[in-house]
Amino acid sequence: MKDEALRQYFLNSPAWHRQLEQLRKKHLAGYADGLIQLQDASPEECRAAEGLLGRHFVPPLLRYKVSDFVQALRASRFAVDSMSDLWLRLEGRPLIPRQQQKAARQDSIRAFFAAESALPHKEIAKRWLRAMDQEKSSGYQFLLPHIGKGPAAAQWLHWVCLALDRLEQHREPEELALCSYAVSTDPHALDTQTDAGNLLLHALAHWQGCPVPTRARERIALYRRCGLLLDDLSCFTVQRGLVLTLSGEEEHPAFAQFRRQERFCLVTSSQLAELEAAFSPTGRVYLLENQMVFSSLCRQENIHQPMICTSGQLKEASWQLLDLLAKTGCQLYYAGDFDPEGLAIAERLWQAYGDRVHFWHMGPEDYRAALSQKKIEPASRLQQLANLHCPALKPVAQMILQQKTAGYQEALVERYLADLCGGPEA
């Protein structure tokens, strides 16, 4: 009953609203004393304070000490013992000063890491836990907002520690999905796009002493160094005519057979990881975005130039192969569709390999020859073209922006074929 009367007295009176706001700020700041002060107090606010404190206040100035307010509360009919008692009775929950909140938060964070550290983990996991707890690094900032907000953060941390233990114990590489299932019974719990998977990347980067990777091929390389394999069947590229070598410049026998028979073959990410190098017999390789165009060209006779099919956006395996070729000085000739996506791939290649990249039949004249009746929709897709930075792509990008119509590689097959059978047109 007293609490209801207290709430009626303070919360239902507008004259107390601004004073309570200042009292709240003082309490949160941890000030046991200090001044409550209104320079523009109304007569009603002064009368409200006067009724509790028993002192006369003349508007517009209202000023009194917090300690005087607490003393008046104790002597009042409400029998409020302290500011903490006041807020508990007014709001039904404690109003904890920020310093105490911070100390309690730090205690909960220490307890969070201590609980996992107390488990019998192996050395790699222990070092990672120490780095997060003591150095506030290696995933700490990612995990911090989730600590204390349910059991999820502790679950992610436990899964990742178990995964590190598993990787330290096993010498043979293991698929990420199998490792994930072993530690969580969910084969996708440690996928890159999940929170636990993100935390795993921080842990692996700490283990290997490298930054957390931001690009797909860097992530896959980190997984591989730590003994984890991704879906190898769906991560592949297609090539024809390249020399793929093992250690000691020995050509890979399986891929050599395809090259001698002038046939294309699929190469997976893990197969590429086993290679020492990749060469082009002509010093260049031709990249085609379109699978059907690539397949059609491969059936033609007298093709002298090696080719790669990127199948649209480049998968990790394509990047791996291009990295190997770039190291041996190979020149890259790329042909894509004349639409925002095709030019975006060209831009990414240019950003990755600079002047080693040449755009193959991707100029304004080629666009005119490849022009279709297919409008580029929605119009928001065209914004990608306006954001291109590569100088060599800007003329054709501007033309596409004007036409708002796509052009397709199928129209340029004869031009491609002439280059592949004879000398290239750079």
C-alpha cells in the first residue's frame, strides 16, 4: 500500500518529473550527494519540493542536496531508506549505478570465459581462450555483445573449442560439415555465415597468427591450413589446355592426359591445393563467363589457346587457378556478358590482377554486335555500372547505361573462335 502511495505521490505529479530525472542521473552516476538544480523551476515544482523537504523555494530557482532529499524521504510517511530503495519501490526493479553495472558486467564476462577454460581443452583452444579473456582479441569483440544474453554465446564458444581440440588431435584433413556435426550434432553449425562459424574463423586466425580473412579464397586457404575442407564437389573450375604441375615441375598425369587429348576437365579446390604451379603454353589464358559458349568453343578444331570457364561469378577454385597462373606471369583475357553482373566480374578480376587482365571483345563495338532486346531490369541493377572504377570498362559501361539493354556472349562466338585458333586480339 505504501508503495502505491509513493508512486502516486511522485509519478503522477508533473511537478516531480524533472526533479526525478536529475535524481535518476545522480544515482546512475554513483553520486551519493550533489545538487538537484532547476534554473527555470515553476511554482508547482517549487511547492512540490517544499512539501517534502519543508523548505521554502522561490521560483525560478530550485536547488537542494540529494542528501537532504534522502533525509526527508526517511522522515516521511513513505519511510524510504535510500535512493536505491526509492527506485526499487517506484519502478519495481533496482536502479544500479553505472559503475556497479560495469563491475557486475566484468565479473560475468570473466565467469563466462572461466567456465569454458575450466574444461579439459587442448593447448590451441587454451591459448585462444586466454587471448580473448586477457587480451580482448581474437573474437572477443564479436562475442562480447552476446555474452549474458542467453545461452547461445556459451554454446558457440564451446563448439569452437571442441573443434580446435579435434583439429589438434587429428592429423588428417576433415570436412567442415563432419567436424561441425561431431561437436554440435548440426553439420551446419560452423558454416561461415553462422555466428559460431564466424567465431571459428577468429579462432583459426589466432592459431595461424594471421588476420581474420575477408575474401572467400583467403577463408578457404585458412581452413585448409588448419585441416578443414569445404564442399569440394561444388567448388570447382573448368579448364582446357593448361599445364598443371605437382612438386618438382612434374605435370599432373591426369590433367596432362586431358591436355594432350585437347579436352576440358573439371578441377576441384582440393586438387588445386595439391598443385605446385599452373602454366599456359602460350603465356595467356582465355576466360569465358558463359558455360554454353565455352562448351561450344571446346568442340571446335584447331583451338590453340588454353581456356577457363568461370560459370558466372568466380568460385574459389577459379580464383585458386588464376592465382597460380598469375604467379607464372600468365596474361588473362576475360570475356563476359554485357550486363551489370558480367562487368562486375571483369572489375573484380582487374582489382585482383591489375594489368595482367585484358578485356576480350568487351568494347563498345562488341557490345553493339552483341546487343539483344533484353532490357536490364530492375533499373537498380544499372547502378553497379555507375560504380565501376576500371578505366577500360567505363566506355562500354556508359553505353550500357544509355541503352539499358543487355548484350550476350553467344553473339560473339565467331570472334572468340578466330582468336582462339589464331592470334589474339588484345
